[in-house]
Amino acid sequence: SRAFREWRLLAELYERGLPVPRPIAACVELNPFIYRADLIIEKIPGVRSLAQRLEARSLSDSQWQEVGKCLRRFHDAGCWHADLNAHNILLNEDGDVFVIDFDRGRLRQPGRWREKNLARLHRSLEKVDRLSPSATFKSDDWQELLAGYRQGAS
């Protein structure tokens, strides 16, 4: 089931030391009329989504770079996120970056999917900026994220 696939992927990423919530349990209920899946993960204290942060205040250049470095770690591990967007990237007050919601995600060989994954995030950030009058996303921010992504390779 999708819930167990997501749980297994989270467990693998967590074991590799990637910044994801620790998976605790998964449960699927099937009968002729109902499909219900639950995934229990450890709560990450004191985090807000990147979208929420942008609506409250801007990120520093170094924070954008940390987001880029974090995403590069996932890509270097072969992790493709099916829904990489500003709501699935979390930040805490210490500047730590986490990624959540790996439904339909999977491990893949290196390829163009990395650029497409980043392009999806870029569209999401532009959408947050367009829809929220208080959002603070600028094109320079994206360049800082990409700089961090490139640094993450070294």
C-alpha cells in the first residue's frame, strides 16, 4: 500500500541520517467499502513550513543556502520527492531544515528528475509569493537556494 511504501522510504531516509521525521508505525484498513491508511511519525518540535516562514518574514541568504544544501543531500541519496513544495519543507528557529510528506516518493538513479524536482519547488515558491500579500520570496532568494544546492555537492 502507499502508506507502507511511504513508511519504508521514511525509515530508509531516517536511517541514512537525512532530516525527516522518524517513522513510528503504519496501518492500513481494507474492506469492500473502505480504504484507510494511517502513518504515525515523530513530531518535529518548533517547526514551520517554508511557506509559513515566507508569509511571516524573509529568510536570510544563509537560510536559503541551508535549504538548498538540504535538498542536495536528498538528491544525492537518490530521493525523488513527488510533491516538493514550500509546504513540505520545514524550518526550526535554529535554522535546521526538514522535509516531510514522501507519499509517492522513491529512490531513483541520478537523472534530470533532480532539475524537475527543483523546478516544481520554484513554481511553489512563486505561487506562495503570488497568493500571499505578505510573502517575501524574491528571485535572489532562489539564486541563494541554488548556490546552497551547488555547495552541497562538495
